[in-house]
Amino acid sequence: MTHRNLTIEAFVKLGDFLRTFCEYITSGTNSELINNAWITSFEAEIEMAQHYNGWFTKENCIHAFREWGNLLTKENLENWLKDYDLTTNKEKIVALIMAGNIPLVGFHDLLCVLVTGNKALVKLSSNDQKLIPLIIDYVKSIEPYFEGRVIFTNEKLDHFDAVIATGSNNTARYFEYYFGKKPNIIRKNRNSVAVLTGKESKDELIALGEDIFRYFGLGCRSVSKMFIPVNYDIDTFFKAMFLHNDIINHNKYANNYDYNKAVYLMSEFKILDNGFLVLKEEESYGSPIASLFYEHYENVEELKSKLISEEDKIQCIVSSGFIDDEISFGETQKPSLNDYADGIDTVNFLLRTS
């Protein structure tokens, strides 16, 4: 069996398992699987994850597993890889420095390394130490070929041929200093925005809440700012957000909400507030947790030009019929396999790097 087919077969099986696991954990069906060792292991790790990192709630971990389960089908994998010639790859060791802001955020990079026939030297974020190793253990259990192809380390990275590093604008400077001489993808801060026109349906606005609140807004695909027309009725937005008000019951989120609101009030900033989300008029993109920046616009074409000129700061644009490559409301945390971070084709990078 070729490497390509072997890899697809293994990750299809992983997808099958993740879907089964999520169905069991959320609805209690497939009760015959209760004694399955892997079901038990995954359930235990999710419980541990939320104690180790308070942002990794059971709900958000399950959401991440479910989305990967939906992606890892034979059809999706073959469609993703059909335009690449994987036989051109020269096997190499790729260092991966992963972020840990949301569950499994680095898994796509790891998948790209493995499907291209390379080996991964992985430095996990201190915030996400358990979930990805657990998935790789499962993959190795169903396909021994992957034994030794993923090495997790806490030591200084050494003896690798290329690097993919994800971090903040601050850490990116260090990455560029240490890894600049190697073939690399170095990612910095990016945020996602929504553009409202005032013509959105109630359902679209409710779906926007998923883009804002999923993972507590910690992902680069999370909407942290919205552009609204002059004279937009903000009550329409707040009414749609009300269905997400349970988020304030999460202690870490509530603490951030209280803190950021207090800072804004003490600084005498003008804010809008609905009891669990603070809106602040602001030109920058990266709003704090429990806050959402907004900016008014008058001219559609000027806004389009602004977004295009600042595309290096933006991961996703959520809108309806506003701009090319937009993301539909509620879909930012459901990327496809060819939705590459920062628009850089990771598979192509790996294949052309010798």
C-alpha cells in the first residue's frame, strides 16, 4: 500500500472513532462502547484537560473532536490531496511549535506533516499537553507505520530540516531569529472580523454568536471585531447574542468580563454592555476576552479596500455577500482541510522543501 493510501486509511479510521466517541459522550448512545479502552482514555483526558486548562471545557473539547471527526472522511481527505503529488516529497524532519489557545489548534499542521510523508518533532504548548498526543497514540495503535514518526519533546529543538511555528507577534521575533535560516512558516497574531450591513436575518446574527463565543473567543478564527454601518441598531445585535448568555457562568470568562469592563469604565471609555459582552469602539482588531471591538463605516468600497490592505492582520472575514472568500455566519470554527492558516499552503510548503 502506498504511503498516501495508508495515511488516508489510518486517518479515516481516526475520523470514524472521533464521531463515534462524540456521539457516545453527548447522547449516551453506543453504550456497548463503554468498556472500550480508547473511549475511556479519551473521556478521562477531556476531564483532565479542563482541570489543567480552565479554558478547555468539556463542551469545547468535544466540539474540536467532533469537527475533526467530520473532516476526516475518505471523501474529504482524497479531495484535499488530489491536487498534490505526494511522491515528490523528500522525507524530512519538520519541527512544529504549536499554539495552545484552543483545543487541537496545532493538529492540522501535524496532519500536513504526516500526509506528506515526513516526520514531526513537536513542541507542544504548555496549555495543551494531552489531547494531541492522545490522538497520535490512537493512530499508532491502528497503524504501526506511524510509530516513531511523531516525537514530542520539551527540550530545545535540534536536528530538523524545516519548521512551522505559531505564536504571538512577540514570539514570532524570536522564532525568526532562531529559525530564520531554515525553511519555515512563522505565524503571528491574526484576528477575525465580521461585516454587518443591517440586512442580516435573526438566524445569521445568532450564528454570529458562535463565531464570537466559541472557545471563549480565543481562536484566531474567532470574531474579535465587527464593522457596522452608521446608525446601525445595536439592539438588534444584542438581542441575537442573548442566546449565548450562559457563557457568563464560566468563572474565567466572568473574571475577564468584570476586569475588562472595570478597566474601560475607569478609563472613561464609552462602552456598550449587555451583561456578558462589552462592546468598545476601537480601530484595532484584537479585543480582550469578553469584549468585542466595533467600528462604523459609511462607504462599502472604502471598507473593502481597508480590509484588503490589512489582510496580514486578518484570518477570516464573516459576512454575507460582502467580499470574496468570506466565511458564512457561524462557520469560522468549521474550517475545511484546505483552509490553511494565514493563507499559506502548508502541504505545498512541505512538498517543495528539500
